[in-house]
Amino acid sequence: MTEDSKSCCGGGKDESSQSHKDPVCGMTVEAKSAKAQVEHLGRQYYFCYVGCAEKFKADPEMYLNPNRKKEMPKEAPSGSGYTCPMHPEIVSDKPADCPLCGMSLEPMMPGADDSADAEVAGIKKRLAYSVLLTVPLVVLSMSHMLGIAALHALSPTANNWLQFALATPVVLWIAQPFIHRGWQSVKNKALNMFTLLSLGIVIPYVYSVASLLTTQMLYFESAAVITTLAWFGQLLEAKARVQSASAVKELVSLMPSEATVVLPDGSPLVMKIAEIPVGAEVRVKPGERIPVDGTVLEGESYVDESMLTGEPAAVLKTAGGLVSAGTINSNSSLLVEVKHVGNDTLLAQIINLVGHAQRSKLPVQKLVDKVASVFVPVVVVVALLTFAIWLLNGMAVVQAMTMAVAVLVIACPCALGLATPMSVIVAAGRAAKAGVLFKDASSLEALSQINTLVIDKTGTLTEGKMGLVSVVPAGTLNEDELLTLAASVESHSEHPLAKAVLAANGERKGATLACKDFAATPGEGVSGKVDGRVITLGTKSFAGGNAPFDSSKAASEIYISIDGQCQGRLEFADKLRADSVTSIKELQRSGITVVLATGDKAETAQAIADAVGIKDVRAALLPADKAAIIKELQAKGAVVAMAGDGINDAPALAQANIGIAMASGTGIAISSAGIILLNSDIAGIVRARKISHAMLSNIAENLFLAFGYNVLAIPAAAGVLLPILGITLNPMIAAAAMSVSSVSV
């Protein structure tokens, strides 16, 4: 394939004046003006657009034989297994209970199904029935105190059997999940909060059944109230988990289920996303979400990408621009060629990354798990000791048993187990909405501990593309006049520097004059006639042979001459990102030492460093040099983060304590990093550090509440206040306190 592309470097090929039909879009194309041509089975095909040629090359027969049915990929699997929010190493292909802690497993991809909502609905149902049976049970158990005439007519035996009738469905049906999980914990030799809870329900119930025919006190109401309050706590926890995953659910909801595919004959066909093949063309109307990752073929429209980047300003997309699934097309129709669909889209990858981060563990969580594994058997021992000690001190069996049950119930470690996972889930979700992806929880934690940031220049501090930075006149014309002449000639070129000239002229609201006799010389420059004058732009030897000034320190430059006389120079450099200066200053104010490490020449690196306020500059580096600098800093005790976007940054990203990659960078850079900035600006580092600090602060608060609660509650339930204040803790009050502790987390 050859392309007729005009540029500062020149190039081109003359063809015959024969007409041909573009087999992809059907347009009539003159051979001499075709943008591309492809040979297939000994025949030449001509195309109006390079994209048409690329699609033809991928599958010629689809366009030469349009009646052939496209081969559709199978629908992508949801990728949603089930895992435990407290033990992410537990994975199941179907809903179940965690064998370690007994909690219900949740979808690994939030929003993949409605199991979370179904769980909440199931808990509400059991809670409602529990309340319906427990309230009259409590009234019956307190009949001697309430003075209700109708209750006085009941004999003690009838009252007891009524209590049994009300308590039995509560314990054997409503509390059955708790008891089952408690029994499983014993079988799996993994005692957990349901071990304690099930004992707290079963012991008073069994004791009361055994005492039905005696005159002893019954504790049916304790078993029922504990069940009711436990379900209330479970409801609050389930709702909190659903809410904490809401950020990822919002991302999942952005994935359209269908799209309008434009067939080769131009007719529309609505298809499911999973059935759309790569290379197809989809039409996106104004107001619709873009259904795939792809390249704009036709149209010009603003696209709202805030769900990906966190930036509210819409981005103008024109032919050749890249669009992502889930973003919103604002004001005009776009024709998009499909590059990635379904689970291969950027949005799907974001959802998977966030889900993985939410399920991963912090080092502190591993410590909490060890504490919890020891905590439960210790509580059982404390409950047995409580019963034995008070029994030996002359307390009645019933009262000693009541205090032991209170210890079991109040010590349920659900608050302790949820303290860290809930914070990680919320932090990862919030970060994703702000355009920051953490690959795992340890990356979240590591970012808060850094004291040094090594940062690349190109594509990190700068935009990664050339822009016109100055116009230097050398004759009678001023800057605007020179720029207008340059833009008039460059309007016929497709070279990146030509685009920079046109963009700068547009920003200055300069005119573009008619240009005749445009010509391009490969490797040298371009020329044309404007207002009767010959304008030449290019290298110093081509257009600035008599230039009255030396070479600039800019990254690139082109000279402009009029009728053979050099009249000035255009200087180009990689532009700073809009927020680079403020972000670097904020990082430095927070105590971070910033080091600029780049492969560019020293003069260019120093100019950028001076502009943003970086003192430590390392230039002209090879990839291994950047990694060596990080090793050097780490040897001096620094905790180093590395931010970069290129292949040459990958070794340094891997060497750093935490690597930060720009989403606009290369795949190898992204795979080497622990944090990805979707909007590719370093302001994301500032946002990420704030989220990291907030997460660790919240974890500290949660653990303090969880540990503090148990430190105070267990001795109170065991009766340490009885000799001092004459106070004991009823199991029903203990169950309420257990629920409050979970709510506080």
C-alpha cells in the first residue's frame, strides 16, 4: 500500500486519471487522488481514506462479497465469580458462604448480577418475620411486669408454651443461616463471628426448652432478640457494602448493551455489543453513550469523558480521534470504527482493575485476620471461664449462663473484620471516579508513604506533542504576519509541525490565505505562492541559508523565507501540561522531593525544570540510568515513586516503591506501574495521595473503634462491673451493642 501524503518532508506519486469505486464505502475515487491503494489477487483497489484501505486489508472478501455473513465472536463471559469481602483469596463460581468467616460471597465484578440486591431483600424478609414473632414473645416473657389483664389470665405453663411456639420458628428458620454458618466454622476448624453468634442463640433456646416443664426462668426472648438484632446488623452491613461498591456499579452501568452498526451497504443494524466484530462501523447519535473503543471515521462532536478522566470539560473529537466506551457523544453524529469491544474496552479494564484493588488486602488486614483467628477461640474460653467463675462464686446457673452468653454475643468480631476491607472498597471506587486506578490495595497504601517523586518529562510534565512556542522575526514582518504566511502554506501539509503552526495561528485568530503551487521536498520542507510571493519553510539549509541568527535551544525549528530571503524562524517544543506547575508545587509543599529524569538533552530538560520549579534535574538518560537513579535514592533511605509513560520508563517504574503510569502511555509502562492516571496529568498524583491518606486514616479510626469496643465490652459482659456497680449485661443489650459496633465502622 502507498499513501499520497503531503508533508514538510514532501513526497507523492503521480497516477493515471482513471476512476475507481472504493470497495469499502462505495465512493468514486480518481486513481491519482486516492489516499491509498491495495493489491489483492493481482488487482489494484483504490480508496478515498486510509481507514478504508486498512479495513479492506483486514478482510477483503467481506467487501468484495458483501452478502457473506460476518463471523461474529461469541458473547464474552461476564468474568464474574464470587469472593468474600473479608477474605478475597476465597473464590467461587457460584453464590456461597465463606468457609473462613461465614459471610455471603459477593460478585467479583459489582453489578455483574443482582445478587447483592437479592441478599438485602432476603435479609429484610427474615428481619420482618423475626420482629413479627419477637415482639409478642418479649411481651409474654415480661407479662409479670406489664400488668396486662389478658396476660394475667394465662397460666405459667400456657405462657411458657406460647413463648416456645413463637421462639421456635425464629431459631429454627429465621436464625438458621447463623446456626449453619456457626456449625460450618466448627467443621472447617475456622472459628468466626458466626461461631459466637450461633452459640449465643442456641444456648438460651436449648436451656429454655429443657426448662419448659420446670419453674425456672426461660430465655426464649433472648434467643429471639439476639436473632432480630443480628439480622438488623447484617442488613446495615449489606447495605454499606452495596453502597461502598456504588462507584464501580456506576461504571458498569455506563456500558451500553446495544449499538447501531452500519453495514457495508450503508444500512443500519442494531446489534448486541458482544456480537459486534472488530473493524465494524457503528453510528453514535448525539446524547448516546459510545458503545465501543474506536476511531472516529466521520463527524465532529464534543465527547464527555468525565467518567474516565474525572475532567468535566468535553473533548472535541474529529476524524482520526480516539473514543472510549461509556463516554457520551454530546452534539453531533459520529461514525466510529470498532477497535475494542466488550471486555477488551478501556472501561471494562478499569472495572476489572478497580474490582481487583477492592478485593486485595493491605498488610494491616493480614495482621487483623491473624488477630481475628485467635480472637474467636479466646472469646469462647472467656465465656466458659465467666460461667465457671461466677458459678463457683455462688451465682445461680441461669445467671452465670446469661453472662457467658452475653460474652459470646457482644464479642462477635464483624466490626473488626470489616474495618479494613470497607475502607479499601470505598477508596478504590472513589479513586476510579476521580480518574485514578490502583492495581491493588498495597499500591494505595504505598503512595501515602513516599517522600521522593522521580518524574519523566515527555508525556508526563509535558503534553507529549510539539507546539509552537515562539515566532522570531528577522526582517520587516511582525510575528503575526509571519505566522499567517506560514499557516497559509502549511494548510496543504499533514506534517505534525504543520498542524502545530495551524493551531497556533488559530489561537491568534490569524487568517489563512490562498496558496498556489504547493510543493514538498522530502526531508527539507515545503513551499508555495501566497499573494504573488514565494514562501518557503523548512530546514536552515532549505529556507534559512542567510538566517541572521544562530540555532535556537528549542526542541525543533523551521525557517521561513520570502522570495529567497530568510524572514524569521518558528520554534517548537513539547508544551507543559496546564496543571504541571501547580501540581509540582503542591507536592513539594507536602514534603515530596521531586526529581526530573529524562532522556532529552540537558538544555531542554533544564528549561522545563525551571518552568515548574524542580531543582534536581537528570538529563540524557538511558532507561537503565533512570532505574539506577531510583536505586541510588532508595539506598539513601528515600521511599520513591516513579511517574512516566514510555517504554523507556518501564525499568524505573518497576524499580520504584510505587510506579505511576499515564493511561496515554505505552502498555509496558502501564503494566509495570501500580497506579494509572486516566487523564494523564500529574494532578492525579496529588488526588491519589489525598485518597491514600484518607483511606489509611479511616482504617485507623475503624480499627480503633473495633478494638476499643471489644476491650470495653467483653469485660463488661463478663461481669467485672457487678462487684463495683452491681451491673450485669443482658444478652439482648449485648446483641444491640454488637450491631452498633458494626454500624460505627
